[in-house]
Amino acid sequence: MVKNVSSLGRNGVHDYILVRASAILMTLYVVYLVGFCAFNEITYETWTAFFSGTFTKVFTMLALVSVLMHGWIGLWQVLTDYVKCSKLRVGLQFVVIAVLLGYLFSGLFILWGV
């Protein structure tokens, strides 16, 4: 078995399970949002009340982490498959990680600031 330093100890089965689990969680979150929008009149007050609930905040945070994890695994696979220059690939992976961390912290501050 070949050990790849850039894989960070993961393997293909682990990535497969994480991508499928994150896709299921994102699907459930979309169904949750669509259900809310279908049965409520959307005003600022209802939207604020909806996102001020603890369940919605936790579910939104889980969905955000799922989106970021899904994106990281997908972009990591694309970069390792198609970018052969290791210095360029590491630089691009660093940029992707920085952007995803920025999304995580901005989502965290926005969501828990309601």
C-alpha cells in the first residue's frame, strides 16, 4: 500500500463515506428549509425566529460543516488527480483550506450572532 503524505491519513473508503454522509445531511437540510418555506409566510420576523431556534442553528452548522467537508474532499481529489506539480498543488490546497476556513468562521459568527 502506498502512503501519500498529502492524504493526511485518510483512505478512499473513508472519503467515500464522508462524501455520502455529508450529501445525505445536506439533502435533509434542504428538505427542512423547503418545508419551512412551504408552510410559513416568509417575513423578516418569521425568518429571524426560525434561525434563532437552537435546533435550526445546530442543523445549519452541521450542514455548513458538511458542505465544507464535501467541498474539501472533492477539490482535494481534483487537485491530486489533475495538478501534477507538487508545489502548485500544495499552494492551491493551502488556498482552498484558507477559503474553507474563512467560510466556516464567517458562517459561525453569522449564525450564532442571530
